[in-house]
Amino acid sequence: MKKYVVLTTLFVLPLVVYLFFASGINHFAKLPVLTKNVKDISDISNESLKDKITVLGFFGNNIEEKYGDAGNLNQEIFKRFNEFKDFQFIMIQPEGTKILTENLIKEMNRLTQTDFTNWKFITMSDENLMNVFNSLKTDIKLDSNLGTSHVFIIDRKGNLRGRDDEDGAKFGYDSRFVADINNNMVDDVKVILAEYRMALKKNNIYKDQL
């Protein structure tokens, strides 16, 4: 009996583990394009959603209530992937919130000693902000403060990426909940970065991007 247990452990168990992870890889091998051509911000700011992998967010006028959201995103996503040269965070903010965003960055820097160079807060008019948000074409709404706890993944072509399966489309990730970030967003960012690395290798321009 002991012999069969040993054989099972040595041969069958590794096969089961392989199949488990293989199925996971297949499930996340491609992250669907949910919306093409999200409105770029290059014509209304000094930044762009093109040619970089972007986590896009809208913290709104009540940014002082988003410290927990920002902390979750910083700890689970930004710090983990920030060394990737073409990865950025862009938070689009209503006009008049510049000091509040500066205070947020100062507080996060004090707590985590993180380089926030690639975490950018862009202020713009309410109209322009709404135009960018509406171009995502999601089932998520901005609140009365022009903000949301959901963040979005934009690929280098300016397309919104997410999940689309039997549970329906998942356009964004709720930064209030670490579970949503860890169980979904981390994997999806990895997929986008893997796609980019494969494209660079295919074109022989891979230069230690990570």
C-alpha cells in the first residue's frame, strides 16, 4: 500500500498540479479588448495613454476619502510592477484637487518610501474628464464627486482590457477591496506585461524592460 502512495506522490500528483496551472495559464492567456480607442489625453495634458501600459483611475473631488484605495493600489500593484519602464498610473482629477493629490502622494511616500514618478495625477475640466471616462464605455458610473473606486487597465494601443466570461464583462477593479486586486487585477496586469514582453522579443527589441 505504501508503495502505491509513493508512486502516486511521485508521478500522479505532479501531473495534476501541471494540469491545474496549465488550465489557469490558458484561462488568462489572452485578456480581451473590451473597448477600443479610449480617448487619449495627450491633447488636453502633457501625458498620454498610448505606448504605455496604464492603470487609469478617477479619484474625484473627495480624494481624502480615497487614501485606503490608493494604499491598496500602491501596495499590491504599483510597487510590484513599477520597475517596468513602460508602466504608469494615471489618475484623472477634477480641477481644484491639485493640493489634495499632492498631500496624498506625500503621505504615501512618508509611509512607504516609494518612487511615485510614474504615478501621475492629471487635472482637467469636468467636461474633459467625463469625455475620457465615457469613452471607456463601461457599466460603471462616476459618483457625484466625479470619482470611482474602480480602476482600469489600458494597453499600449489605448484599448481597455478586462475579462469577459460566463459571469459577464469585468471592466474595472475595485480598489477598495484587496481581494479584487489580488484575485483579479494582479493576474491581468501580468498578462498585459507578458504580452508586451513577447512582442518586444518577437521584434528583437527586448531590453530588460523588467
